[in-house]
Amino acid sequence: MKDFKIPRENLKRLVRGGGLCIAPDTILVDGIPVALIYRVMPSTMYDSGWRFFTGSESNEYLSNSRFNGVYELNTVVNYCPDTIPFLDSPPYSAFRRSDGGEWVNISHDVDWQQWA
């Protein structure tokens, strides 16, 4: 059982009906801030298409299913509520946190075949 940084009983209802998303333990267990979000075409009817990362995860880490999970979108945005304004963005949208902390749209700079 994972020891999440924000206990289930402390999660707030920030979004409704957002579907599911993918996020690694670096966010939900270690509490490292989200620095990269992107949305692909949903793979199931419950998938929002959203993927959340800190930017520090290696390919090896991300390929290990023990360190990644499928969560309700509301659960993950409790760790990064400043991403809520982007959640209505269409598939093939991507945003990265700048060194100054602002979110920057990087959708046109992404190799979507690599991230899909």
C-alpha cells in the first residue's frame, strides 16, 4: 500500500467528472511539484487523456508500473490545483512550468508520437 502525501480524507472536491489520469509516485507519494502536464487522446471512455509529471522521472522509472498509477483527475489536481484552468484543453495540449513558476504552453514543441 502506498503512503500518499495527501491522505484520502484530506482530498478536496476541486473538479467533477474529470475522468481518470496517469501520475507517478514522485507527485503523489514524494510530493514533488508537478512541472509537466499533457493531454493525449483518451484510451478508454473513462480516461481524460491527462498525464502529470514532475519532469525528474527517468524513462526507467516511468516504465515501472509500481511507480505509476491511474487516478481520478480530482485526486491529482489536489497536488497541483494551478493546473485546473488547463483541464478543458483539447487532446495534444501540453504545458510546462517555467523556472519562474508560470505555466507555458508547449503544445507545438512536442513530438506527440513519442508521448502518445
